[in-house]
Amino acid sequence: MGIKNKKKHRRWCRIAFRLEISTRPDLINARGASMLKRIKNELDIPLESVYYVTVFTIDADLNPEQLNMLKELVFTDPISEIASYEKLKSKEEFDVLIEVGWKPGLTDNAARVAQEAFRDIGITLGLEDKIYSSIQYRIKGVDGWDLEPEEIASRLLANPLVQRWQIRNYSQWTSKGVPISLPRAAINSPPEIEYIDLGVKPEELLTLSFSSQWGLNTKELQAIVEYFEGKGVARRRKELGLEKMPTNAEMESLAQTWSEHCKHKQFNALIHFRGANGERYDINSLFDTYIKGATRKIMETRPWIKSVFWDNAGVMEFNKDWLFCLKCETHNSPSNMEGYGGAITGIVGVYRDPMGTGMGARIVFGYYGFVVGPQDFHGELSPPQHPKVLLERVRKGVEDGGNKHGVPTPYGRVFFDESYLGKCIILVAAGGMIPARVNGKPGWEKKVEPGDLIVMAGGRIGVDGIHGATVSSRPFDDTTPAGHIQIGDPYMQKKLMDMLHEARDEGLYNFVQDNGAGGLNSSVGETASYCGKRGGCVLYLDRAPLKYPNLNPWEILVSESQERMTFAVPPENISAFQRLARKHDVEATVLGEFVDSGTFHVKFGEETVVYLEMEFLHEGVPQMELDACEVAKKRYPEPKLGEDKNYSRVLMKMLSRPNICSREYIIRQFDHEVQGGSVIKPLVGAHSDVESDSVVIRPTHQGSARSMNGIGNSPRFVIK
């Protein structure tokens, strides 16, 4: 859409504009060349060229002077780029144009950063003003190949679950360009509170649990029925104007809290075991017996282990001034459906665990592990992401989540096997450093005081990320919903981490917890359990900042929209806390208070939507019972290997195996030098092209503040 000057006395009419930006014609279009290589390698299509264009659609009431200023000062690098509000010309004609953007409601990081840049140059946007980003690929050489542009878009350039696209041939583009598309997220119906009738047959309840994505089994549903039928519960609910039946928000709260993801029900199950010789015995929780039990025995002789099993990450003593904490988790289900979104939310999510451990850690490294199917697989796939495409998307997700967060990614592992064609394993880990003492108290300890305010800081809440905990707790199949997928925002989280460290050092909060699986339900519910003797809170959902209006109370409660943390802030510190948040451009909102009431009390305006006893919420899930038996070990005969005297050929064949060959092409795409702590690099040797067995990083640039000076003496640790 072009810009035409209006007479000064006439009011400028609101209209949406497309700004197209690309590399200067005399320079190499590097991103296009990279995509050309990917299309050739992953789809086996030797195209002639790909021209890459970044597009911003500006839906705001701006005048021509403001638009030109945005083009010159915000969106375009004059040394290497050109931009136009008209159709941006490429160096040559193309066959097809594919433009890819995010679906409504999903995080659009490029657009959000652009919107911040508006403010930085003095342009204030209204509540209705929005920016949307998209990527345009102008492809030449499609003619003569069986694969249609639609297939190129869906198999490589975009993921249909989270992205949308438009396709135009050259003649359509020259005559009409690309139509303006505004993916506004709009919920027109007002928020509602529903009651769930539990007085139906058990099989009907189980069907409802499946269709509602609760993931609750018959035994758990029966425990919920019995709880709400209890006389004391019914009486207290009646006093609050609640019906005897649970609200949908209460069922969602219990489903998330009791999910396999959060409660590890199989590891905590009562296992009836039968040995190969007929002996029988019970194992009451593998987790308590063998994992917790073994660790506690170790702790008896290892005083440097400071905190395990109750906080977001384990904490160990690093030296007398610093503590080290470590967290590893998987993000298999979302990554299996959307590689980039699943991996980036995995890595920034695992960063928030050390950030929410003790009084808050600074993240010093990230780690990855990718286990996917063979890269040369040919055949039908469900889900349809080819292992080669999946690997590139998860790699890019971890790269963006780490590097844009200002955190090095110095090490990782990759493994290929046909067993993981149906579902991949995506491991992400993070290490962080906590001061040994924070304002005179141990840095690994934290405690909520009754009267502390519930403060949510960071990104806003949307419908993305709903049912992340419950969906990831069930097997993948054709009914698995895409709603739990979200796109992480590492820029926002970096600002949140910087603010957290300052607030910690100034003693502005008593407790910090990340908004992980389950959003406010998990972060506020878990934090409330550490308030006083009984725990409790009063949480007002209508005060929560939203990405768009009209979310239902249960959606606000359990949405995992990323980059948010919950703080317990003493009332006398709230002004200083919010002032610090504004300094770091982080939104911080008071949502209620922590109380020693023994209840998880959630309101929407004046209406109660959740009223659950803390003990039932956190300890009421029935123990799962499982049967197990010892299976006779299979014996495999030793293979008979013939002798091949051409040892060079044997060696080269072995080195070419996917699980032995070099990972240099993956390693080089991660930044292991940010923060300046790299000592032994991930690639070593005369030409820095051989994988190291481990890396060494320096987490602090000083040793002990009292006894060590200089980088040469600073303590280090090995990642292997």
C-alpha cells in the first residue's frame, strides 16, 4: 500500500501498511541462499534461487512522516538493506511467492520488538494498534518439479499448526501484490464460569475427562466426586455462593496439578512386583525409594548438597561465595508437533527453573539433547514432520532461545534411531549461579509470609500454552490438540532475568516461582503452599494482564504463555518493585495476596471461581497402582564378523555412520562465547573441527570476592 500525502487540514485515515525489507541488490541475499540449500537438502529440489524478504504489516493510525521515519530509523539498515511500502522489487523474476506468518494469538517476537522500537523513537501506539511480521520467499525454478508450492510451504517453510501462508505466482504479484492480512486474535464472547456435573456414570466422566484434556483416570475422578460431596466442603461452598458441583476452573486446576507431568504418578505408584522365580513384593514409589532415598543417603556425607526435591532445581555449593544449580527436562510432546516452538519454549522454560530456584539464579549455560529418526527416512510419518526438518527446527529453537537470552549453549548431544520416528526426545538443561548469601540469608532458602502480595511479572497471558501439562502427560495420537503449543520470547525473559537479579539483591521479594506448566495455577498454587502453616492465597484473575480480552477465567488460570514469573512481595516493597520493573521494561501486576487460610481461593471480580483446600489440591491425588514382573533376559548370539583387510575403508564407513560422524555443522550454529566464560571449546584440534569430549566454562569472572583476583584464578566447571 503506497503512502500519499494528505492536505494538513484533513484527518489522516487509519489504514494498514505493508513494509517489505530485503538485502540490497548488489549484495548476496544470504538468508535466501540458506533456504535454497535447505530446500535442496531436505526436499531434494534443486531450485535456481530463493529471495528472502522480511515483511511488517502495520495496522496503526500513523501519518506519512511517521511511516517514513519508521522505515529509515527502525526497520532498515541503510548499509545493507532496502525497504519499500510498495512491492519491493527483486533482482530477477520468480515463479512463486510464499509468505509465512504466525496464526492469530501466538507470540510474534519480531513484531513485539518492532512495537517497542516505535516507542523508543517517540511514536505511541494505541490499544488497537498492532504490528505483524511475516517472511516472504520468492522462489525460482519450481516449474518441472512434482512438488507443489503448497507442499514446499507446509513441509519446510511453515508448520500448519502455528503458521499461515499465502501463495502468489509472478503474474499475480505483479498485478495485485500480496493482499494485506491482519491475524488479529479476537474472542467475541464474554468470559463465562461453568459448573461440571459429576453426577453421571463413571464412563461418562472418563469420556468428559478425555474430551476436556484433563487426563484424569477413573480413580482420580472418583476422588474428586467424593471431595465435592463432603459435607464440610458443600457447606463452605454454599457460604461463598458456589454450587455443590465444581466449576470448570476447579476441574482444570486439579487436572493440571495432578497431571503426570507435575506429579510423576508412575514413578510414585505402588508397584506390585513379581520376580522371575515367583517371589512377590511391593515397591511404594520408585521415586521415594530409589531416587530420593539414594540421594538423601548421599547428602548425609556430602554437605555441599544444599537443596534437592522441593525447589525448581537442585542446588550445590560451588565455592564460599556462590551456589550452582542445575535443571534438565524434556519437551518431547510440543516439539514433536512443532519443532521450533516446542524447543524454544523448552529452553527458555528450563532457564526459568534456576531463575526461580532459591532467591533466583543467573543462567550461565544451556545444554541440549536431540533424539530423532533417521535423516534419510522415506515413508509415511505421523506426525508428519520429517526427522530432517524436525532436527533443524528444534536446533533453531534452542539456538534462538539461548543466544537471544544472552546465554551460551556450549554443549549438546544428537542421536538418530528409527524408534523415535513417532515421537522424538528433546532434552534441554540449564545451569545457574546463586549468591551463597542474599541479604544475610542462605541463597537457596525462601519463604512466603502471610500478607505478601501476589505479583506476576513478564509476558501477558493468552490462549497459547493451554493444557501443556495435561497434553504432555498423555500419548500422542491424532486427537492431540495444538493449543498447548506456544512460541517463547527470549528477549522478554532476558529483561525479566535482569530485573529479578536487581530485585533479589535489593531484598524486594521473599519468594519467586516460574509460571511453568499450568501458569498461575501452578506458580501461585505452589508458592501458596509455603505460606504459614497451612498455606493459601486469594488470587484475582480479572487483574491479570491479557494479550487480548475475553479470556475465560479457567484459561487465564492455566495458560502457560511464556516468560512469566510469580513473586511474593511484601506490601512495603511493592512501589520499589514496580519501579524496578518499569526500569527494565517488564510489566508487573499485583493479583492478590498470600494468606495462611489453608485454601486456594481464586476470584474473577467479586465471583469465586476456585475454592479448594490446599491439602486436597496438592496431596489429594490417589496413588496409582501398577503391576510389574521380571522378564527373562534375552540372549543374543555373538555376530560372526568376517575380516576386511581394507581397514581404511572400514574406518571411513564407521566414521560416516550418523551416530558417529561429526556434529560440527550443528555445534557451529550455537553461540558458546556469549558471557565470555568459554575455556575449553566444544570444537578442538588444530583446525577447531573435532568435537570435544567435554567443555569447560568459567561461570564467574572473579574467584572468591575475598580471596581470589583475576580471571586466571576464577573457579570453573566441566560440562560433559
